[in-house]
Amino acid sequence: MGRDSDEIDQLISELHASAGVPASPSAGDTSRLEAWLRILAEAGGSDLLLVAGAPPSVRVEGRVRPLPDGPLDGVEIEESVLPALAPHARRIYRQALIADGSFRVQGLGRFRINLHRERGRAAAALRALPSRVPRLASLGLPPQVELLSRLPRGLVLVGGPTGSGKTTTLAALVDEISRREARHIVTIEDPIEYEHQHHLGIVEQVEIGPDAPDFPTALRASLRQAPDVIVVGEMRDPETMRIAVAAAETGHLVFSTVHTTDSASTVARISDSFPDERQNTIRQELAMALGAVMTQMLLPKTGGGLVPAAELLMVSYGARQHIRKNALQHMHQEMTITRKLGSFTLEESLASLVKQGLIDRRDALARAAHQVELEQLLV
């Protein structure tokens, strides 16, 4: 059950009073940042947001809450966060004015850091990383999603907006495979978010920066390491996409994420990333390599918290033909045609959540791409 707004504000005030937040950081000192992160962790929040001109804020149960500190300036933010980054990330920030990394606080856990600039001033977003990989069945996704962990080969793309749980879903799928099968799994991440245990399978985790200079280099190297499963944290550039598609074509099971909203836009995002003269070729290759496309989102849960809704396309002959012809408007129909293979539409997922009393009908209709279809499912 979620807490109401006043309860959360009171809790944050009490935690701040007991945290002993330093008034200002000293060079190379992370104590102020650690104090804020302690408040975040003890409040059960997900994100710490540091923006010049505003007080440090935490996101708890999906809502942003300011801490009782006064407004920060860019220098304070930079001095608080920069020492928490690894040396390679600090170098990247000084060169490119944006960098990612992870930070471990003794007794609290690990946090993902994004230090960047806005309006010429430093800003940062830090996300709490779970200490354990969640089991797939605990995520609240439709049970058909488990089929993705049983594919023998092919490219599996998981789409969704930022903060929709894509990385968590991938981690849970990797954990499922490792618990069930003696396979060699290589993940390539920037930064590493979930730290995997070795079960029946062996899981190698390559972090961009400390372990490899970039995604294409790490991905090419992974192909020489006899992997059965490869996880690419994010499809950021055409070179990474090209290598991932080739790896899936040659018999590997490859997982990756894309910032998209549905199956059609996920496929389009890959092909549209290439020059015009290459797009037809990459569509042919993608049609052969693609095993499944899933997209997900998080919605407010009745009583507090968030719950995922998703759509899944298990790629078969029809979808491959549509990809080759760039007729992606038919992908939604393909989900209904291939239900026996495990496919389902977003509207089916939303309808199930409404019927279980987990989300409000109005929220479901607001997120549905095909509202008439959802209304028919809710009758």
C-alpha cells in the first residue's frame, strides 16, 4: 500500500534532520552526496535529482519531493558529484560535459550517476540500483514474457521510455537463463546496474569505461569469447546495431534496449538509424535476425506505486515480410495473429490490469494506442 503525500513529506523531513547533511562539500569529498543518498534509500525512493537553482530532490513513489536544503548552485553540484565518478568518467565529463558512472556507498548499495550540464551549469541525476536481481515472476509482467528467456537464438529488442523498467526486465531474463541453463552470458553496460550471480551459467559483465572504450569495441570482442547470450545495454549507434544484428544472424541470442514506444517504432528506430542507401539492406538483415520485440511502460498502481504494462511480438513469417517491405503499420495486427506463439497487445495487457483492479480505467485509456480495442476488451 502506498503512503500519502503528507506521510512522505514528514518522513523526508525526519530523515533529513537525522542525516547530518554537511553545509557544503570540500574538494574530493562525497559526504554531502552520501547524506542525500542515505535519505533517498531510507525513504524508499528511486532517484536523487540535483539541479542548480532548486533544492536537492528525491523521487519517492513516482513523485519528486524537495529536501529541506536551500537551492543549490552548479559549483556545489559539481563538487558533490564529480568525486563519486571513476577517473575515466571524470575525464569524459571534463571533455564532453556529460558522463555516466556508478557509485557504491557502504551500507546503502550502488547508485547510477549521470552528471551533465543544463543552462551552462552542472546538474546530476542519481538512481538507486537494487542490490539483487529480481525474479522475472516478481515484476508483474504478463507470463508470456518468460518465453523470451527460452529463445535459442535471434535478436530480442525491449523498448520503452526512460525509467520504464527495460534494464530490470533484461536483468531478470538473464537471471532466468542463468538459473535454468549452463550457458555463457556476456553483458555490455554503461554503467553496470545489476550485479549478477553465477548460477548454472557464467555471467561476464563488461562496463564501458573501465573494461572497454565503447559499445562496438566491446561487442566485437564479445564474439571472440564464445558467448551463448549477449546483452547490449542500449542500442546507441548504427555500428552497435549492425554488429548486434550480425551476431543474432550467426546463432547467438542477443538482447538489447531501445527508447521507443511500440513494436513498430522499435523496428523503425533500428533501420532509420542508418543512411538511406543502407536502410533496405539493414531491413533485410533485421527481418532474418529478429526473434521478438517487446515494449513496456509503467503506470500508477491503485493504492500507490507503479505497475508495468507491455506488448510483445514474437516474430514469425508475417512480421518478417512486413519488416522487409517497411510496412510496419501491420505490426499491431501481427500481435493478434501470433497469439498462439505468445504475442499480446498493449491493450490486452492494460485490460488485464484494469480487470485485476491494479490500474484505473482512465489511466489505461490514456495510455492505449488503440482505445476502441481496449474499450471492447473491457466490456
